[in-house]
Amino acid sequence: MRVRIPLGESATFNPMALRSEPVFLYRRLADIDRQVLGVGCLSTSDSPVLDPEGRAVDWTFGHLCYHFNHEGSGLWLDHGSHTEFPRSEWTVPRWVVEWSRGEAVLHCMPGDEQAAREFATGLLAPKEQASPVVALDWHCLTDRDTYLQRAQSLMKRIQRGDIYEVNYCIERVANERSFDPFRAFPQLLEYTDAPFAAFHRRGERYALCMSPERFLAMDGRRVVGEPMKGTRPRAAERLEDERLRAELATDPKERSENIMALDVMRHDLSRIAAPRSVNVEELCGVRSFPRVHQLVSTVSALLADGATPFDAVRAAFPPASMTGAPKRSAMRLIDAMEDAARGLYSGALGFFAPDGTADLNVVIRTVLFDASNGRLTLTTGSALTALCDPATEWEECRIKALSIINGLGDAR
């Protein structure tokens, strides 16, 4: 049983204090005013350890890569990844810091209180004045002509009925050994105000995730998914911004994308849900973020007897918004068409808490950095349907990439 140490109200989070920590995961849950940070490693496993009631035995933080469920399915994209994370890794941290409703609390093991307090002193210190992040020279691995050709090929598969929708992604790369993730993360978070952001380190590998999308949230036996499909940029002028928001809310193509992703998640959750418990709580709602408007639906379910929260994760993974419909067929085409392995991109970052809550995001709008070789990657995608224009989808990928590139101070 961990010791609970109150740290006071309005305590800030200073990422610079994590420089000496080789393993950590920070997650933001802005919609419920909660942040959690797991630091260090007491034990590691390939899945969360849950008790017979499905609750985490201890705080557990971790990630799932996109190919987590590929094994044994005939799906595997062997392009290699320059920022490899384990397929699935879950860590019981040494320390946990939790911010909720203005109060910060430190959780540590008995006998470790003094070291935990010393760590918290640095973590909650006023943020340093960050120097500008070094400019990065990004290169897209897939050029526009190749993207348009492949998009047309995928649309032919849609038109003949092989699939209804597919999420096609392209990767940008940069090389900069002097890149500082500890300065870049708070700069990106301030720029994007991403509600489900994450900052993850595993040795030399980092993920700076500005995700606007929740994959799954759990509270006891209740599971909630929030598939997101449909994007419009924000406009500086109020009337134009309202026009873009209204356009997104009523666009037939964007709504069809969203509803297909919702249907896939409904089907996935029904495999582990109690009878008649799957419920659509919101259909195609518009959520506005500092740089983009997004279309989001919400589906909930109650776990069936014998099913655990991680069973729900397995059933719904990879996230429906990042695959297509039917999911398995779309994933085979993704494996065939994309130029790079997705790795952690399109996966999930999150935690399971002893109080029965859990939250996993969708790893999008994310810079992956390998400090051992200075390589950075940034992947973006969009959904192709029978109604789409490939040139518009290329532009959507570019807008999503710029939402991160510009946040780093490099608008080229």
C-alpha cells in the first residue's frame, strides 16, 4: 500500500526535473481536470497486473504500439522503425504524482517518503524560462504525387466494396542530435493545449504527444470510447472560425468518416460488454482546440462478467479512428501501402490506477525522438472514403503536421 503525501494546491509541473529519470510517463486528462505522472520502475510486464475485480494491483503506466494485436493475425508491416518502443510495456513506477481539481498528491512506497519529497520539490518548482527549440528540417518520406496515386488506388478498393474507409498515413523525419525534449514538450503543450497530451521516456526514446483524442477511459466496470474523425483548421477571425466549425458539423464526408469509426468501436466493445449495455452518448459533436476543430463521438459500455478493463483494450485496439472499416481489411491495406512502420504512432499511452480508473489516449500529433541517433519522426494521416478528394486529404495531413511543427517554432 502506497503512502499518500499531499503537495498543496496549484502546484505546477516542471518537466525539466525529469531529465535524470530514464523512465516516466505523464498523461493529461483536461476534460476532468486531472493529470498523472509515473516516474521510475519497480517492475515491468507486458500487460497491467489486475486483481480479480479488474482493478490495478498498483499504479501502472504504459504504452501499446500499433502492431500490438498483429501477432497471429497475418498482419505485419516489416519496414522497421527508427524510434522503436516495445510492442506493449507496462511499468509500476517508483513515484506517482497526481493533480486533480487544483490539488497535487504524491504516492510512494513506505520508507521512500524522504526521497519522494526531494523529487517533488524539483518537480513542482517554478518552470524555467525555456530557450527556443532548435529549428528542425523536416522531410516527408512520401511525396505528394505518390500519396495521390496510392490514395486513388485505395479509393478503387473502396468503390468496389473491399472496404468502406481506410486511414492512410505519411511520415516526416528530421535529424537533430541537439533536440531537447524537455524544452520542446512544455512549448508544444502551451501551443496546442492538447487535452490528452502525454510525455513518455523509455531510456533514449521519447514520445512528445499532443493528442486531442481519447481512446478509452474506464471507471470500475464502465468503459467509454471517443473516436475522432473530421478536422477543420481554426481561423483568427471569429465569423470565419464559426463558419468552419459549422461546416465541419454538417459535412457529409466528415460525418460518414466519424460514424464508420464509431460503428467499428461499438462492434469492438460489444465483444466484451454486458448485454444491451453499449450506448452512443454523443454523435458527431464538434470540439474546438486552439489550432483545429475536431468531430468526436462518444460510446459507452459496461463490462460483461469475467471481462477486465484490459480485455476492453484488446478488443478495441488499434483505435478505430486509425484503421478503417472493416478494420481487419483496412489494416491489411495499410500494411501494404504505407512507407514506414507506425510503431508507437496510432497506439496508446495511458495508465491503470488502483481506484479502478484508467485512461488511454490515441498517439497522434506526436513527435517521436531517439536520442541515440538524433532522429525525429512525425506521422499524420486522414481517412479515405468514397466521398473524399485525395488532394484535400493530402492537405489535411499537412495541416495536422504543421500543428506540431509550428508549435516547435519552425513554420517551414
